[in-house]
Amino acid sequence: MIQQVFSIVAPLFIIAAIGYFYGARVRPQMRITNQLIMDIFMPALIFHVMIQDDFHPGQYVNLVAAGTILMLLSGVAAFGLSKVLGFSWRAFIPSAMFSNWANLGLPLYVFSLGDEALGAGVMLVVAGNLLCFTVGTYIYSGKLTGFDVLKTPIIVAVLLGGTINALGISLPRTVDLPIEMLGRVAIPLMLFSLGVRLTRVSWHDSKPGLVMAAFCPVVGMSLAVLLCAVIPLSSLHQSILILFGALPPAVINFMLAEQYNRDPEAVASMVLIGNMASVISLPLALWFVLSGVVT
């Protein structure tokens, strides 16, 4: 079991580590690369998954509902903890709610559970992005942003892919193949980019970072196990939800905190230490899932 867990998580951390050391040495400007991931490669991956004949969005309703509830309950728990510890709740709550669904989550699901987990992982990415760019930006900014989220390329890809899927339209292979190839770039490039981005955040305010490093896997996995008991989910979806709950904070939290000036140093610490701690927490979560304790 230990060898199996190591063989799954090692490629993830090796690619991220290569990005980290390359970023620390070269200090590349990743803004364009990250924009390409969000505007081209990730939408292509989502679109390609959604237009496949064997993709049926209805089969993910319970999983998406469970993932959304998990994020919201994590926010409620984080609010209470932030009040007890004296942290800024506007900085602490989003980091607890919005984790690395794409950069770390998608590769983790695919490497550990197989390609059949990709569709479910994509739907959780969509749900997370919708929540992050509505509820999340409201928490950070203190104001509603309207329907701007619907203009993002990822959501556009979801709407187009869902429409094509619902209408039963099959795209010619000459069109689908380049979209598939672009999508395949997303997963390794997201891991590499995550490593580079972690060189830009600091250890300055370590207390909230250490708290968040424990909060994400403990609270997230506990909520996931509870939700597995009350919401009907397949064995595969249960495993994905538990891994989803164990993921560390996403880098997007640091970007939004900096944009809205919501304790960016503390958020940077939560992102950095949370992701560093996932070297320990994710293998434990993976061992828990592969041991079949819940299913």
C-alpha cells in the first residue's frame, strides 16, 4: 500500500518541485503562462471531457452538491475558528473553502483513480470556480461582482460543452483532436506552474499558515466522510470527495487577497505552508481512500 501511494503522489510532487526550483533559480514571468492555463488549456480540457459520448452531467449531481456543501461548511467552520484565534475572517475563510482543485486535484484523481475520475474532477473544478468567483470575491471585496463569472473561459467552455453534449452533436475528429491535445497540456503545466508560484509567496506570517495546514485535511476530510454517509455517492465519487476535502489552499486565494488587500501576507503563508504540508497530508488521505475504509 505504501509503495502504491508513493507511486501515485511522487509524480505530482516531482513536477511541482521542478517548477519550484526552476522558479527560484530563474524567476520566470508566469503571468502569460497562467493566463494560457486559465484561458486556453483548462477550458480545452473541460470542453473535451464534456463533449464525449460517455459523459453524462446528471451522474455528477450528487457529487457536485456534496462538494459545494463541503466548501460552504468549511467556510462556516473557518469563520468560527478565525474568531477564536483572532484571524481576519475575510482572509481565513476563502483559503479554507477554495483549494487546489485543478492544479493538484485533477492530477491526483487521475493518477490514483484512473481516467474515469477526470469527468467528476472537472465538475468539481467548475463548482469550485463558480463559488470562488461569486462568494469568494464577495468575501474578499465586500461587494457582489454580478455575473462576471459567466464570462470566464472555463465557464464558457462548460456552457458550450454542456450544450453540445445535450444536443448529441459529435464534432469531427479533426476538430476534437487539437482540442484534446491542448487539454492534455493542462495537467502537467498546472503542476509546474504551482511550483513556480509557490516561490512568490512567503513564510512571513506563519501562524495562520500552520493552522490552515492542519485545518484543510482534518476538517475537509471529516466533512467529506460525513457527507458520504448522508448523500448517495458511488465508491469512485466517495473517494474523489474525500481527496477533494484534503486538498490545500489554492494560489488564487493569494492573488485575490492581494487584489483586494485582505491580509495578503497571511494568505500567502496559508497557501505556501498548506501546500508544503500536503506532502504529508495527501499521501495519508490517499492511503485512507485506497484502504477502502469508507466504501
